[in-house]
Amino acid sequence: MKLLTSVTLSAVLAFASTSALAEKPDFSKTAAAKTSYDFSKNKAASGNQLVQSSSRHDFSKTAAASNEYQFPKNQPAHLYKVSLPSTQHDFSKTSSLKNGC
């Protein structure tokens, strides 16, 4: 088992160090690196190109947002009585104390 763990660890380290030492791209060889490159011919960016994560929900796209939605047909919510758990625990009833651990 120790041999398998050692071989696995060695393999992981070999692959990790290989990717870390991989050749980095040389951007000086790109077309934009040439002195003759005309940046004014680049297409302008339109708006924010990044997808923004949001915690807000667009409720205008839900079924209830349409003017045909009939709210009186909704099922009424059931009332539940919530019992909050006690903040104290009786450790004398745990199995570890009964078993003598």
C-alpha cells in the first residue's frame, strides 16, 4: 500500500512540475507585436463582454409577471408551527457514554 501511495504521489508531482515548467507563449511573435500593426483597425468592444453573476432574480420573466396570470387561483400557503430546537443537549443520553467510551 505504501508503494502504491509513493508511486501515485511521484506521478502527480511529475505531471505537476511538467506543466509548471511548460514553455510560456511568446507574444512578441504575434501580429499585434509588429510595429506595422494598425490598432485603429481593431473592432471596438461593445458593452461588457463578461458574464456577471448576480444574486438578483429577474421576476419579469416569471409566469406570474404576465398580465394573464390569475393570482386568485393560487393555492393558499399552509401554516406550519415551527418548533425551535433546544440549545442544550443532554449528553447523558448519548451512546458513547452508555458504551463507556
